[in-house]
Amino acid sequence: MPAADRIRDHAAQGAATTVAAHRARRRLRADRARQLADLLRRQLLTGAFADGPLPHEDLLAADYRASRNTVRQALDLLRAEGLVDRLPGVGTVVVARKYPHGLDRLMGLAETLREHGRVSNEVRTMGPAPAPAPVAERLRVPAGADVLYIERLRRLNGLPLSLDLTYVPLDIGTALLDADLENTDVFRLLETITGRPLGHAEITLEAVNADAHSAAVLQAPRGAAVLMLERLTHLDDGRPVDLEFIRFRGDRITMSGLLRRSG
Amino acid sequence: MPAADRIRDHAAQGAATTVAAHRARRRLRADRARQLADLLRRQLLTGAFADGPLPHEDLLAADYRASRNTVRQALDLLRAEGLVDRLPGVGTVVVARKYPHGLDRLMGLAETLREHGRVSNEVRTMGPAPAPAPVAERLRVPAGADVLYIERLRRLNGLPLSLDLTYVPLDIGTALLDADLENTDVFRLLETITGRPLGHAEITLEAVNADAHSAAVLQAPRGAAVLMLERLTHLDDGRPVDLEFIRFRGDRITMSGLLRRSG
């Protein structure tokens, strides 16, 4: 290899090494920021920071043995999630609160959030409609039989929390038409109407990006992460009475529970 | 009001009514598309459609008593979620599959997905590090004591599924350093190392939008919805041994379980 080429080659290798090293450093920094953000998120959600601004970046850096840059980057991640904001002259403040929905017991929204405020429901649609096959099958009604379909936007203390699509067999659903759906969980109404307690529910949880229309209804940014809950609820005698598709705003709800190793 | 003004006023009102009616129609269409998409999503996830393309739009429209426009819009929503795609000359095909993670029993990823394929783990970081206060407190080790920190990218049949950050007390963690973490759940290793079964775990689930770096690691689009699981796992004697922050790709994982009304 001619000397000029060798030199060029060395220079290129040097540049490549620098780029690789730079990328590795950036990756490491991002990994550390994520790690710290997860710890801080937990602290925010459990109210570990007293009211008012978060501790100063220097203090957080010392407490978490992180660099100031990592602290800043971690706070940026939490800001992008809408959990904190940076106010000039004040510092970083908690701006959003997530409410814990129980995963241990089958509960309606107003029940599970009772201590956090008042749940109100805007009924967007309500009426009988022929059940599509997968709804009929799960509610054990003849295919095409009418079921009651309800669509509600649910709020906690006025803030949109979830968009719920609900199917109820019509023999029970008819009584719901005159019920106070604005202020009462469907769960409680079902127990009153049937005179039986609910028994169990099969649930499935997913994280999805909100489509434009769902986002608009929930007053969330387009593409916002949504915790999607599908739930088929049965009376205590095993009859399925309530099929729901619920979109919770990801920035306002957490689901907590206890799992055991042995069944 | 002069006649000309009255006419203008009427015309304006007419236009306003038309705009309002148009908006109402569009809203109704979007609501119906969401409703249908939720039913189809369920069918897709449970494998109700045979292999190959979905039934033709006309057939879906008849089956679900929806207009063709609604069917098309519902399929667009599922396409935006990455669940289906439209192939010219073929129709709509299922392109993504979501794997069910059990919510009823405390299980490791390889355990819960055993029937779906092989889980492999890329260890991105592993080593002892001083425990920040919230980690020390939850693992019941002295603040600042070293804990083992592990960061893994977990794959099912080669596809990125989750990014897991794990903290383990060092007396147990040291044995993990030589273990086959690439191919074995931490849960199983903890039981082998301690000679005790795991007991229970406190879990919290959230939906968040992936930050740019996490998205890149998970090979998901920036902002993709992520199912975030925080889990503190205890041995059967109650000792906390494993604190994890897990980001599941929202388009690849569902969590399913059973809830009961009475505790």
C-alpha cells in the first residue's frame, strides 16, 4: 500500500473509532438516563417528592450517583411523558398525576378511584343494536339478537380518563336505559338490576397508540400511549353480562396488583 | 333586520348547520370504525381468522352490519397499529402477532411464552453498582450497598419483545454473574441460587410512549406504545430479591388474567 493510502487508511480508521466511541458513549448515556428516569418515575407516582419543585439537579445527581447530564436527560424523558415540566426560576415540577386502578379485585372505576375524587360519565351513545358474532358469542346471546351498546367518556374530577365501549344483554340492558349512568358505575347498576353480585371477569391489557379520533375524544395528543383493557364480566352464577373495551389515557392511569407464584 | 342581512344570516346558519352535520357524521363514522376495530382486533389476537387474508370487506360489512366505509376505516386503524397490512391483489392480511403474558401467576417470560417459541436474552449491561435509595429501600439493603444491575434485551424467536432493567441484592446477584442469563429466566435462576421458590410480586402496569433510545433498542418506531411493568418479586419467605422495570413492545404483548369481585 503506498504511504499516502496507508495514511488515509489510518485516518479513516481513527475517524471510525472516534465515531464508534462517540456512539457507545451516547448509548451509555441514554441507557443511564432511562435507568434513572424509571427510578424517578416511581418516586413521582408514589408521591415520594414533597409538593413543590423536585430536588435540584445537583442533589438528584448526588442522591442517584449520576452525572448532571444524566439527571437532565432523565428529567427530559419524564417531561416527554408529560409527568413533569420545567418552570423558569422554579425548577422541575410534577404536572401530571397517575391514578392507581386496582388489578386485584374486580372493581368499577368510581369504586377503585373513590379516594381520588369524583368519576362522572358522559354518555356519547346508548341504544340497542344487533350483536355482531364475537359479541353474541361472548355474551351467550343468539347471533344478531339486540344487545345494549353504550359509549362513555369517563372523567375524574373533570379530567378525561377513559373511553369505554360496553355491550350488555338486552334483558338486563333495558333497565340501564333509565339508570343514572352519568354518576354510577355500570358494575353497580348491573348488581342492582340483577339482584346478584358480580363474580369474575376475564381481562386482557394492551398498550396501543391512540388513533386520531380516540385521542381527540380523550383530549390527548395524537398517538398518545393508551392502556387498553378488554373485560368480560360475569355474574356470580357465571352468566356473562358485560363486555367492555376501555381505552385509559396512559398518562393518567396505572394498574397495580399482586401476583403469586403458586396458583 | 334588513332583508339582505336576513338572507345573509340564513345562509350563514345554513352553512353552519351543514358544517355541524358534516362534523357529526364524521364523528359517528369514526366512532363506528373504532367500535368495529375493537371487535376485529379481538378476533385477530385470538386467531379467529384462518390463515391467509381476512374475509373480503363486503363479507365483513355484512357480518358486522357495518358499511363498507366503516370496515375500511376500521382496517385502517388496525393497520396503523401494525396488526394488519393490505397487499395488492391479496387483500388484508395479519402481519403481527401478540403473545399473551399471564397475569394470573407470577411467571418468567420464557415460562409464560413456552408454547410460542424460544426466548433469548441479550445482556447489554451487568455488574454491581451502589443502590440508589428507592432501590435499596425496596430490596431492603442498606442505602448505597452494592446491588447487581442487569439490563437485557429479550427476544422471542429472534424478535425484540422487551427491555428489562433488573436489580438484585448482591449476595444472590453474585451467583448470577456466572449463570446462563442468555437462555434462562432470572426467576428460575433465583430459585436455583436460593433453593427457595418465589412467593409473590407487587406489579404496576402503565402504557407509555417509547423514548427515542428505548424505541431504537426495541426496534420499534419512535413514540411506539410500550407496556411498562414494574415488578418487585419476593421469595416465599417474603424477602424481596428482584426489582424490575420492563418495557414490553405494545404490538407484541398482551397481558391476560382473571379478576374476582370478592377478595
